[in-house]
Amino acid sequence: MSTQSTRAAARLMVAPSVILLFIWMIVPLVMTVYFSFRLYRLLTPDRTGWAGFNNYSWFFHSPDFWIAIVNTLLLVGGVLIITVVLGILIALLIDQPIWGQGPLRILVISPFFVMPPVAASIWENLFMHPQNGLLAAVSQGLGYDPILYLESYPMASVIFITSWEWLPFATLILLTALQSMSSEQLEAAEMDGASALSRFRYLLLPHLSRAITVVILIQTIFLLGIFGEIFTTTQGGPGNASTTLPYMIYKQALIAKDIGRAAAGGMIAVILANIVAVFLVRGMGKNLDA
């Protein structure tokens, strides 16, 4: 009896926060769905009405939409590959008993605490600037002309900047998993004559598989909505070379002032994100349960 009353009291205390969170989430979603079917442009407020699926049709018939989808997938895939591979290597490196191990770990993790627009601005002005950037100085010192990274390689530059921001997160998760492994297994394998590559392939990598799965799942969710880095550096250009789906929605909402199309794009982004999440959870959930 006391257990039932305790559970009822717990539900009663949690109910206000649950209801508030539900309202906080459902109201914007309902408004987005509503406006996605409306003709609503801030530049022509007198022209309103029911647009049906015209806003959605505009996206699917726009070449820029498919370029944005490809760029979004390139961004997510590129960042995941870089952060997972380098994260494993850096985790293995800083896990070694070396002098200054503590400060080194703090330095490795510190980029994750820099806000995305600030990090992108640092790379744009201090490193990739064609005249005053560090990379330009290195190129000139070697006798080469400075490279216009953001103009010549916009998508690769955004992927690199985003990878720099998310690498500490992957390193921290992988390092934590690495330290949970028993050193006796590695010592036994080494005494049996197993090479470093064999120990990594057959012992370390299987042990890190869960951590790698967590990194991929969490990063994918956040990378699908990357915006600040593109807004700060390339503004989706040159042309639409670095335009992703979130940035395309931003251009429709705040540049073209077309709230209807922007809402439709937002719903498309939500649907695509959920599809990706379902496939990731189903494909990798078995690894987490193993």
C-alpha cells in the first residue's frame, strides 16, 4: 500500500515538469506544421491563404534542396570519420603514462567548451585568412601562394572546423572506455607474442565498439543541425557549395522572409532526422545491448 502511495506521490510531483515539457515541445511543432501548409510571406503580408503541399513541393523540385541534402550527409559523414579515427588515436596517446598527462588531457578536451561561432571565427580569421592567417604565413614561408580555403574548399573547411570542435567529445568518451579495460588482458596478449597491431585489432577495438557507437549516435543527432559554423564562415557559399539543409531553411525564413516554406523545410528536416535516428538505433542498438 505504501509503495502504491509512494508511486502516486512521485507521479504527482513529476507531472508539472512533464506537462510543461510536453507543452514546450508540442506547441512549436504544431505551429510549424500549421505554417508549413500556409502561404505566409513577411514581404507580402496581404497575400495569405492555404498553400496545401506547395511549400513541400517547392523543396523537392528545387535543385538547391538536393545539394543541401548531399552537403548535410557529407558534413555528418566527414566529421564522424575524422572524430572517430583521430579520437581513438588521441585516446591511445594520452592514455600512456607520460609527464604532464593531466594538463595534456585538459588541453585536448578544451576545444569542446568553445562556442561554435567563436571557434569558426577563430579558424576563419587566425588560421584560414588568405592574408593574415597562420596557414597563409606557412604557405608563403614555403614559397607557395596562400590558399583560399573557405572559397576554394568551403565544404571541406566546414567539415574540418566542425571536426575540431567535436574531436574532444569523441576523445573523452573513447578515453573513458579505454581506461575501463583490464590491463591484464593486454599484458597477457603481449606476453603471448601478440603485436601492437594485433592487440589493437582483437582486444582494444572490440572493447571500444560500444563507445564508438555512442559517439556516432550522439554526434549524428547534433551534426544534422549544424548551423553556426556555416553562418560564421561561408554563409552557405560560394553559391550553394556549403549550404546544408538547416542553412537552407534559415535562408528561406530570414532572408527570403518566406515563413511557409521555412516551416515546410523544418518539417522535412525533422522527418529526415527521425529516419536517420531510427536506422542508427536499429543498426547499432544491438551493439549496445551486446
